[in-house]
Amino acid sequence: MIAIVDYKAGNLASVKKAFDYLGHESAITADPAAISRADKIVLPGVGNFEATAALSGPLQETVVRMIDRQVPLLGICLGMQWMFDSSREAPQLRGLGLFVGECEKFPATVKSPHVGWNQLQVAGTSRLLRGLPPDSFVYFTHSYRAPVVDATVGKCEYGGSFSAVVERGDLFGVQFHPEKSGAAGLHLLRNFCEL
Amino acid sequence: MLTKRIIACLDVDAGRVVKGVQFTGLRDAGDPAELALAHGRAGADEVVLLDISATYENRSTLLDVVRRTARQLFIPFTVGGGIRSLDDAAAVFDAGADKVAVNSAALADPALIGRIAHRYGSQAVIVAIDALRVGNGKGMSFGVKATGGRHATGRDAVAWAREAEQSGAGEILLTSIDRDGMRDGFDCELTSAVAGAVNIPVIASGGAGAAEHFIEVFRQGRADAALAASIFHLGITPIGELKRDLQAAEIPMRWPC
């Protein structure tokens, strides 16, 4: 079962619908016990980094324990940003620090939020992106972005380069919304399901 | 590169897709869920479903349509029409919409924009503005109409777009009532005036008839996305063909998809 962690950050149902469509069992849950039984975890979420405050405490402890047990974790959008050290959007909060760096705003030279379909530039070998056609278009909607780091396997260009996909071991993060990215997004989610 | 978006719009009344000319004269054009999926397969970057009747009796019919559509549509999906409160928005999100479009209710109570954005994020709130040219020559301006273009509001479209952005809107869906259903081109002046005044994406709507109209509204109109209804579902311009033409004109497009 794939646990979709519910921390009241936007509409999580679309992620579940994508797993339903792919024929993989998933559940939206905020129950640490249920998350502990999952064989994969998804951290979805949109909106302000402040929303990740709801993850601190038992939910965070559970997620960290599962990471130690090498249960695959996929952070989507805000969920991915939470896997970094921090974000200037809510500097008083800390992320999980699984990836090094701070998320920051887009420069004033481009419209923000970055909304729409942009091209993914594959930048390394990736289990998550396996078999995905190069330069696939995926759907983004965000005002803050994560820097390009060692773990970046997919980049995107908008007012400079940023991390679109990060991956290290069983840790995965995507800035875009695979559940809203048509065939390319479903391909990526299927790869995650089949890990 | 961030592409310009082509959005297919389905105007729905009592659970069926309809399309009017200048907001009246409706004709039946099919099942919304089926058409939404067909548009997605054909290459639409997003689908918008506008409930143009939005009467109380039709509300559960609409939610059923939203549910059926969302189950199989894995591109952004917006629902608008008759959203008067946070509860109305919540029902539509629960049924599977990614974004809601608010119009008349936001005009009456601009704080509604912030209430929905606070709970679902700004990216989930589109403020729809129905604009109409007022006056001529140097004194010409763009007025805002409410309730499906029926009532004047005394507001200016550019000022209202700016206020909507400040209130928490993530995008503006800007419809020209003058051009709606005419298929003779978008109102590029209107679109450019609003796009230049806000820092959030502007979706141009009303007047799509041919590829050249889209090129104009992306270049002169500075639109981030363009929406059309009848030319897609009546099969006048297949979306794939349109995207190929736009790509040939060097407008960045998600194509092939």
C-alpha cells in the first residue's frame, strides 16, 4: 500500500486518483500507524511552506523512521521542498534536510508563480525517470524553487535552472505535478509504484 | 521553456455541453466527461468546465460530471460557474477539480478569493473576469460584468484584475464579451492591458476562430494561455493541428504530447 501523507496542504485526491488509475492501492492518511505499514510513501502538497509545520511531531518521526528502513519516499511539489533544508518562504521552519539547500523565490525577471508546462532536462541516471522520453513536458505550479544539487537528476529552466527531479537511493522528489502531467506524469508514477 | 497553454473549455448546462454566441443562443454539443477526455487526448493542455446554468437543481448533476471527468483526466482541470462560497469550492475540489474559477461571487465579496486560496493555495483559484468595451476612442475602457454578462458592475477590468491578484488569485481568466463566440479573434488590447498590469498568468478567452488569432493573442496580447470552446468541440480546428501551426510560428507549445 502507498501511503499519501495528509497534512491538509491542498487537494490530495488527484494523487490518489492517479494511483487508482494505474491499479495500485493507496490511501490518504495522517495516521502514523497506517504510514508505518505502507511499502511506499508519498508526500504531496501545494501552497505555502508554512503548511509543512503540520508535519512536525509524530508524522515527521514516522517518515524519518520509514526512510531509515529504506521505504521509498516521493515528495511532490511542496513535499519535495520539505525534503530540502529550508525555504525562504517560511524561514522559521526546517525541512527534513535530506537534500542540501534552501528553496527560494523566482527572480523578478519572470512572472511568478511558474504555472504551466515546461520541459524536463534529464541530468543523470534515474530510476524514477526510466524510459521517459527526453525533453518531456510536465506541469508546474509553484512560486519557490529548489536549487540544482548533486542529487538533481532532472532540471528545468525558468529564470535560471532549478531542480525539477531529485533522487538519491530510495528518496525521490519532483517539483512538478506528475498526477497532472498527462502520459509523462503517469509514466513516472508507474515507475515509482514498480520500484 | 515554459509553453503557452491551449485550454479547452466546456460550457455545461444541466449536465450537457452547450455553446452560445455572445452568451446566448445555446446549442447542445455533447457529454462533458467524454469531451474533456477527448480534448485531453487531442492535446489540450488543460480543461475548463464552466457550469453556465448553476441552478440549485443542476448542482449535483455538475458534481457528478466533475467526478466522472476527474477520474480519467490527468491534466489540470478547472471548474467554474455558481461557486459562491468556500463550501461550494470545497465540493468541487472534493469531486476532483484542481482549480476553481470564481466570478460574480468574488465581485460581490472579494475576500472569497483569499478564503479559497488560504485553504487550497493560490494556484487553485482562478478569478474569471467578463469584460466589455465601454465608450470609444481615447475614452474607451473595459468594464466588468457579473452574472454571466447580464449585470454591469461599474468596475474596470484592469483594476479588478489587480485587486484579484492582491486578494490571492493565482490566474486570471479574461473573457471578452464583445468577442465571445464570434470566431473573429481575441481582444488583444484587453488581454494586453490586463497582462501588463498583473504578475500572474492571464488566460485569454472569447473570439478564437483560427490559428492566427492565437498567435496574435500570445504576441500582441501577451497572454500566457488561450481558451476556446466551440472551435474545438465542434471540430472546426483540431487542437493538434492548431498546436502544430503555433509551433511553426515559434510560439512555444507542448507538442507532441
